[in-house]
Amino acid sequence: MSLDSRLKNLLAPLVSGRVYPDVTPDKPEFPLIVYQGVGGQEQWYVEGKRRETRHRRVQIHVWAETRLQAEAIADQVATVLCESDFPAVEPYGAPTSLYEEVIKKRGTRQDFGIWYLP
């Protein structure tokens, strides 16, 4: 199963299935989660072979009607990811609070380093 599929499966129950890669849909329903790959680490053995496990830095945005709702979902995201069966998940700092004037919604943003098997 791909990293995208695994992320969607893990996070979908937190927001009634509203989990999207990269951008929100044109007519979003809230709360929702948007995730995107923002880099990662590539590691190769000296012998010139690629490691079996891969690493991806994933940025996860939670958008909701209220700050409390966004923060509660963000806390659940961290728990679900860190307690998942990925070989390793590392949160990079705590969530950053967001407000988007255009949509009048509150949110959070947090990066995670995820080691996974492709």
C-alpha cells in the first residue's frame, strides 16, 4: 500500500473521510485534513543500493470551524501517526496555529518524518 493510501486510511476516521493530498476541494466541508510531502531523507548504502525503508517529511494541515476543534484533531493526528505500524514516525515540533482570512477558518500545521516500506 502506498504512503498516500496509508495516510488516508489512518486519518480519514478523524474527519469523516475528508482527507486530501496537496489542496482542499473547490467546495470543502469542515473539518478536514490536507497533507503534502515536503521533502525527506534519501539514504543509500556504500555499495550503491537503496535502503528498503523510505523516508518522507509530510506536512499536515487541519482546518476547522474553531481553534479548539482544530487543535483537538491535530492532537489525534499526532497520536494516530505515532502509534501506527509505520517503522518510525517523528513529529518535527509542535503544531503551528493558523487562521485563513479568506475562508474564515482556524487550523494547525505540523510536520512529521515518516519511515515506511514502499
